[in-house]
Amino acid sequence: MNKTENPSLQYIHSDFIEVKTPLDPSGRFKNFHTQFIPTFKDVMKWKRATNPFQTEKKMGMKGPEVAENFNWLNGNEDGIAWLGHACFFIRINGLNIITDPVFEKLSPFHKRYSSLPFKTNEFPVIDYILLSHNHRDHLSGKSLKAILKNSADAKILTGLKMGSLIRNLTGHKDLEEAGWYQVFSTLKNNLSISFLPSQHWSKRGLFDYNEHLWGAFVIQSENTTIYFSGDTGYNTHLKEVGDYFNIDYCIIGIGAYQPEWFMKQNHISPRDALRAAQEMKAKKMIPMHYGCFDLSDEPVMEPLERLLELKQQGTDSTQLVIQKIGEFISI
């Protein structure tokens, strides 16, 4: 099997020095397990099927509740704020991090059900921007440029071969690319950020299928470890996180999962997200990737409703942390 890496970066453990990041025979990135290759036949089968949530969606959908104050914007306390979909503001060891910032509609035809409840120029200066992959609900040139306008020295951390795309979208040159299981370099304040596998895919244009690497992040300080899943289907890579890290907060997607026969390879369901958090022995789980964009069959808030039902039925020790848009929790 062909493999690749960023040769200038170290690995989280010597176990992965020979594993590296897999490539298919054409040199495109691939998952370790299930490959997501949607055929035209599969897409048409999904689109022609009756959506069991169709009536409910036609009655109208509402997004998540919004927090009442945003004092954390001018504070210095370490914590996590959810800004909608897969975007989080994280302050840890005094450093400001933002994940997958997308603040606008995906297109004129995609309604947005949760919006940034303050202006982008109200953000504190951002130190690191983490970009999990190139899909438009996770990577927006417009949103990146809005952040970089007031945070010109921010460093972008992302997967292999993402650099040229980001530079074309923003003109920003301070970025670093990592392969799976690699640790980003030159971080400040004794902070460590690693790039881990997720089970997903990438495509932004007509001919760039899987040319840009996708993945997850682990953010570590001396006292706190945060896992951010990016987009992923369920597989053994999630349990593996707990073998190498002591996860305090597991930020993981729960939405865009219906119909499961089509979506499960690349978007995790509420049931499997909860299972993954348990398997990696996370102390707390923060759900994301719901309540913002209508990307699949289920209503935008249904994944959270389903997650809460499953949590009530279970006996696991993982604590659920449900946030309003803009709500800041201390860590």
C-alpha cells in the first residue's frame, strides 16, 4: 500500500511511524477501512425514496437556542463556545482556537438555521485555525478572510495537500499540513495539537476527489485534552483515540446521518457517536454537526432529540454537554 506523510513532523507514538497516511494506486487519499465512493445509482436511490421526515420538515424547522450573553469574547478564561455546525471557539492555555469556521449560507438555496450571534470583528485575536477537510460546510474562504482580517498572524493547521486550496481562497501563507497521527510543530504555551484519522472523503471541485486529506484533531494542554472529530463515520479509529489519549471533551458530529444506509460511511449517527465517546473513555461529550444546515433526510434538530433519548436509555458514564449557540463552558 502506498503511504505518505509530512516528513518534518513527529508522530503521536512510534506505533504509527510505519503506518503513515494511506494512498490509493492513483495517489489519492483513502480511508483505512470503508471507502466512500457514492455512485450515481446510490444517489438516485436516495433522492427517489420517500423521506419519512418529509411532512415534519414541511411544517418548518427551527435551529438551536442562542445564548444570552457573549462576555467570553472579552475574557481570558479557558473554555469552549459552540458557534454552530462544526465551528467552535476554544480558549486553552491562554490561546484562542477556532474550528471549521463557516458563518454564511452554503448557497442561495440552503437556508441557515443557526447564525453567528455577533459580528466577526468582535472575535478576540485568533492564534490557530483548525480545518478538518475541504467540504463547503467546513471550509469557507469568505469566513476565513473575515477572521484573518483581525487575526493576520493566525496559523492554519490542516491535513496534507490542503495548503494550495487555502492559499487560493484566502492568500494566507502561514499554515501547516499534517498526515494522520502526526503532531503539528511550533506551537505556543506548551500546547500540543495532533491530526488523527477520520472516516470520510473530500471533494470541492469537479476533479479533485480525495486529493485533500481529511481528519480529526486532538488539542492538549497540561490539564485538558479535547478531541474534535471533524466529519466521520463510525469505525475502530474512534476507539483507538482512547488508547493514546485521555480525552476530557469529545466534540463529535451527530447530524446528517439519515438515511443511514447511505450516510453511515461518512457521517456518524447519534447512537454511534455516543458509542464512540464511550469507547474512547471520554469524560464529556459535546455534540455538533446539527441544527444549522439541512444536509440529509432528518430535520436539523432531530439528531439532538435522538441523542437525548438514547442517553436516557443508557447507563454509560460519559456526561453530555449540550450548548446553545454562542454558549461558553469553562474547561
